[in-house]
Amino acid sequence: MSDETTEDRGPVTTLATPIRLDFDFTPGIAQSKFLRGLERGKFMGQRCPTCGKVYVPSRGSCPTDGVPTTEDVELANVGTVTTYCVVNVPFAGQSIEIPYICAQVLLDGANLSFMGLIQEIPTDQIRMGMRVEAVWVEPDELTPSLASVRYFRPNGEPDADYETYKEYL
Amino acid sequence: MAERCAVIGVGQTHHKSKREDVSIAGLVREAAKMALEDADLTWADIDAVVIGKAPDMFEGNMMPELYLAPALGAVGKPMFRVHTAGSVGGSTALVAAHLVKSGIHKRVLTVAYEKQSDSDAMWALSVPQPFAAPLLAGAGGYFAPHIRAYMRRSGAPEYIGRMVAVKDRKNAMRNPYAHLHLADIDMKMVEDSMMLWDPLRYLEACPSSDGAAAMVLSSEDAVSGHYPPAWIHGTAMRSEPTMFAGRDQINPQAGRDCSADVYAQAGITNPREQFDVAEVYVPFSWYEPMWLENLGFCELGDGWKLTESGATAFDGDIPWNASGGVLSSNPIGASGMLRFLEVAMQVRGQAGEHQVDGAKLALGQAYGGGSQFFSMWVVGSDKP
Amino acid sequence: MSAADATGRTPRPVSIASFAQSQNVRRDDEHNEVEMLMPVIAEVFGNIGITKDDVDFICSGSSDYLIGGPFSFVMALDAVGVWPPRSESHVEMDGAWALYEAWVLLQEGEIDAALVYSFGRSSLGDLNEILTLQLDPYYVAPLWPDTVSLAALQARALIDSGKATEADFAAIAARSRKDALANPKAQVANDLPVERLLEDDYVVSPLRRHALPPITDGAAAIVLAAGDKARQWADKPVWITGFDHRMETHSLGARDLTSSPSTKKAADVAGLADGPIDVAEIHAPYAHQEIIIKAALGLDDKVAINPSGGPLAANPIMSAGLIRIGEAAARISSGQAKRAVAHATSGPCLQQNLVCVLEGE
Ligand SMILES: [Zn+2]
């Protein structure tokens, strides 16, 4: 037996407790329509019957009116970068090489932007107002998930005027 | 009908990236004991405990009030757990204040904490969700695009963010409890720091801290303690949806409505003139000019000019975050409560080296979620 | 009408103006949280012909660990539509505590109505493992004791103390699920004799299958009203006349698991003993826990316990306590009871307990 006492070894400062929990998520009715759209290579949104705004993806309700969004709306494959940042920080579970552009994309016909990855452009050339299009995976690789959209890329149209998207910032 | 309520004790831990010397219970108890001593009370004098923190996943401990009850002397008492995202430290204090204002309790202990080093907060914020793109990279990734939008909308020069980063870290040198003590901080040092979420650099973002904050709130007939009480002149909370068509994320309506409510209660018509000091939740440098506008300290679009003029510096006419703010210490769940606590310290005259001379009336603000949850209070050295 | 509480204060009368709950199911894999809540909130307003604009405060209860992601309550707000911005708060607790927070605000007299809601999806992960994370993270959780085993420890202590038998547990389960036949929202309802239940296998001895709550997805909502609104929204309001909650220590070894001093204390503060009780809705997820709570509340055998079927018939975690308050109020509204008590619990082996006393006119 060692002569060393517990005091000699100092306090225990760390205790690792691995925790693993698995969850089965439920997208819901409205989001399922969005995911089924992705499976067909299309962005599907929904319109609020009260205020007429188009949400993509819809979570099933209009966030301001609290009523179910009911009317399905197919949206364009192109949109406008309203704002963006360049991510240069590594984090656990990250699947994209840094630095990358993380942008808010307002699809034509939608009233809310959503977050998308921008590629095929150097990170220092991205601009607010840039027009972009979705690049999809091959038709036989389409699934009901966001993995069906590889990324967005500039589509060559002139930049959108600030006035046209400033209310979506 | 509401009773008067005052802060009669405050306590906080030394905030650090890792508090390996204490357990979670030890951390919250450190702040709570200090608040009790400041109020000249013992555990037995407390009627109820209100605790707040950000997501349970930050420490891997579900509904931690259950485990923390004995460490906070809550056995046999009502104990309450609040969670309103980043604003939680503020809203936790407000729930405690309502317990006193309603006349239900005489003395309430309120505590907020985060022990970020016990888990991976970045992971907890970016838990892969099956229906969202895995792009976010923590809170900075969420807020950076809105900062860019503010710069565009206001025409602010890019060095404004760096000025805030330097100012708050200089203030932190006066605060022994602050996490970051960067003695050599200057504009160049910020500019040379790594670009994390362009346009946000490393030194323009808050640190990740372990820490806790605690306050004892009391009714008028139960006031005690070593310093005069900080009287609560107004309290307000507001929430708006995370995402909706036409949402202004730079100047959220919920923030404007919340301040209008709390100002009306406290008789504030000109915040820049009437307040002596403010502690405002600024986790990324650019949120100072944005919140200056949102809180009505200046006209829309002029927030950056106020920062640039030095008005919000320690020796300015309306010091913001004299403690060093969230940019210098960020135990997430406690960060909002620290804002509320620091203004109480200021009007009680107990802020030591970062005491703003003659501070009598002050604003504490916290926000959370996607700039959608707001909580605020106004405290003063005079009774309301 | 109501007694002064511990601080000598007479509480402001606040009424349960409306109550709604979702269908309680084993697993709702069709709807997300927003879709689950929207019809409940529409119903709780619709019952009394009001809209979100008629309430001054909103408070909700839910748990991130049940939903499997941080900030689960944030998106749930979209089921209400908090625009223009609202005064709103959230507790990481059962909705019964959200109701308590709203009641506290109403006590100040500056607002007159509040919406309270809660939701829980116990089906998304392994509930037994998830609830382990409620335990002391240094000394207990790393051993991964599961929640059923902890309840079984408590049941064993109860039997060994001579306060109950396994047949008592079976009788409670049989009564609860038989009563649930009259509750269209219940998940588990049947009419089985005690002798048949005692043939069930043990899940963890001494708890047989029937003594455990079902795993339930569900949501619930209540509108609270005070002042003129309470009268406008109901001909005969159901009033909250006493309300309190208390905590016990966390260490199971330091507690007498066969009693519930926190429930007793909360009942005393809430003035439960000030008059006779007709109905009790008790949030005892495990059959044996009803015996402990009933004793702590000092209820005699004339009191109808869990006429809704209680948590043995549907146990949507985070909502099950709020539902007890709604169900107790419903018995008064329907004229079946004059005075009722509702109870909610949180934590392993009934660590934290809430008591709400309700009265009709
Ligand atoms: Zn709408």
C-alpha cells in the first residue's frame, strides 16, 4: 500500500459522465409538406389565411397570428441574400470546411428568409442583395431533408435593390 | 395595490472560464451566501428561492433546482425555476420581485448561474436538429448577419464595434469579479484578433464563463443590510416571435415596448438625461449602439455616434456597463441577473472602483433568444 | 371568502376561467409542438369567446430535455402568435408552476387575465433515462438509476412501513382507469378487477405494470381571470382560494419516502383544512404515491380522488400537474363539487409539491 494520503493527491476537479440520449423528432404536418417538396426538388411554403404572408418552411402556424397556415405555395428556386456572415469558427458536429458563408436567403415569393450556405464564390465577394439560386443534389439522391439542397450560388442576375429587401432584415 | 420592493443584498462569484474549485452547488452557494451576508440575514430569514439558468443541456442536469434545493436553503420553502433563454437572469429577478410586490413573501433569494465548462455550450446551442441546416456555429453565427444589417442601415463605421470592445474591457479592469482582465486592451489588439463570424472578431464577442449571481429582495418593512436598499421603480418583460415576415431584428418592437412600459412606471421621459448609469446585455460589441437606439437613449441611427462620442464610457455622461458587461463576463444564465445586480450596486453606492459617482437612478436590461425576449428594471436610491 | 395566508395577506380572488387539453396519446407522430398546441389554445380561448388580445400575460411550462433540444419553448410561442409583443415568461417546470407565476402577477392587481399553457412529449426519447438527469450530477446520475426503480424504492418503503399493500396499489390503478372510461381525453381506460391486476408482471418489484403511469404526449391550457373579467367570462366562477408549493431535499437517503411533508406544508399554507373537500385531483404518477399524497393532504375516504382517471390514465409530463388543476375546476363548474384540491409534483419520489385549493360560489 502506498504511503500517499488522499490529501497529497489534491481535490478531484473533474468527473466525466458520458450522456447519450436518442430522440425521434416529429416534423409535423406543415413541415412534412416542406420536406416532401425537397424530395421533389421544390421549395414548398404556406400562406397565412389572416395576414397573407408566405412562410417557408412553415411550422404550421403564422407566428404573429397564431392560426394554422393552410394554403400551400410553391416558391421559386431563386432568391436574394438579405444579410450574411462568414463563419470561421470550428465547432463539434460541423460538416462544412471553414471559412464558409452563412446567409439569410429570401426566396422569391416568400415573406421570410431562411439560413442557407453560399458556395461557388470567394468569401470576400459575397454581398447583401446578391441574387442566388439553389443547387440541388442529383435527382436520384433527393430525400425529404435539407440535404437535398447542396447550397446556393450566385445566379448572375444584377443585385437586388436594398429597398426591395430592407424590410426583411 | 403592489407593495414596494427593494434589493437589499447582492452577491456574485469570481467569473472564470473554468471554476474547477467548486461544484455547481458550490458555485451558486458562493453567490447566495455573499448576498445573504450583504443583507445581514441568514438562510432561515428567506421565505422563497427563485432560480434561473439557460438551457439545462449546458450542464447536462435536467431541472437542476431539484438538486440545488439543499445548497440554497430551499428545503421546506417554495422554489421556482425560470428559463427564458438569454434574458433569464433578468426575468428570474423579476419573478422574485413579483413575489414581494404581490405581498406573498417578505424576503426572496434569487439566483442565476451557468457552469459552461461542465459541458460544451457551443454544442448545446448547435445540437443537430433534423429539419434545420447545420450552419449556425453558436450564437455568434446567429447574430453576425444582423450586425452586418445594422452597419448597413445606420452607416456606422466599422471601428465602432472595436471601441465598445475596448471600453467594456477597460471597465472590467475596475471590477475584481470580471472574467476578462485584459490590461493591454486597445483598438489594435481587437483588430488583430481572429475573425470568427465575419464581421465579428474574437475580441468583439463575449467569453464563455462559469459564474453565478444572487440577490435578496425584500418588502419595505423587511429592509436590512449593510448598504441602503436599491428601490425597484419599474419592471417589465416583453416577447415577440423568433421569425416572422417583416420582423425588425435590429430594433425589435419587443425591446421598444418593454422600455416604454418600464419607463412609464418609473417616470422616465428622457433616459439619457435621467439615468445615471445603465447595464445592458451586450454580448457582441455592436449591440451597444443597437440597444442605445432600441432603448431610446438617442434617435434611430445615432447609437454609434453616441458610442463614438464617449458618452457611454466610464467618464461619459451616461456610462454603459461600468462593470465590464457581458463582453467581460458571460455565465449565460447569470449574465442578465448581473446587469440587474450591477445597477443595484451602483445606486446603493457599493460598486467600489467601478462606482459611478452619485448614481441614483439606473436601468438594467437583458435580452435573449433571437433578440426576442426582453426583461428590464429601473432601480433607484430613492423610494418610488 | 378565503383565509389570510402566511404573511397575513388576503389573496385577490382569481378564477380558472377556461381549461382545455389535447387528446392524450402514447405518441403523436403527426404533429409538431406548435401543431399540438394550436388547437388547445384555440379551444381555451374559444370556450369563453375571447382572443389572445384579451389576456395581459402569458406563461408556459415545458422541458428542453423532453423535446431533445435547447429553447423548446421558443418555437412553441408561435402557437399563440405573440404579436404585437406580449408580457410573457416561461418556467422549466410543470405548467402548474407556470399557473402559479401567473397567479402571483394577478395578485398585484395591475393585470386581470393570463394565459397559461404547457406541453410535453414523453415519447420522443427514452423517458426512463431522460429523467435520470434530474438527479445529483456528481454522485447519483452517473450511476444511472432509472425513474421507475426510484419509484419502486419508495413503494417498497411504503409496504415495509405497513402503510400499504400491493393490493392497495392495484385498487388505485383499477379505480383510476375505470373512472377514465368517462374521460374522452384519457389515454388508458379500462375496467379490470384488482385480482386480475395482481397477476401482472413486476416491472420493478414491488411495482407491477398497472402501478406505472403511461407514457403520454399531450398539452393543456388554462385562462386565469380576476376582477370584472372573471365575472364576464363565467356565470359562476371557480375561484383559487389557496395556492402554495414547497420543496424537499434532494437526497433520497435523507427523506422519509413514505410521507410528504412538503405537500402537508403547502396544504397548510393554502388553507386546505378550512373547509370540507369534495374532490381531489392528485398528480401521483405511480399508484402508491396517491396514498402518500392523500395522507399528506389529510383527505378522508369521502373525497373523490382523481375522477378524471388521474395520471395513471394519462401522464403528459410537464402538463399533467396543470391538467389536475383544470380537471378539479371542471368538477366545480359542473356542480359535482363545491370545494376541490388539485396537486402537482416534480422531481424524483415526489420531491417538490404544489397545492391549489378551488371553490365555487
Ligand atoms: Zn398571419
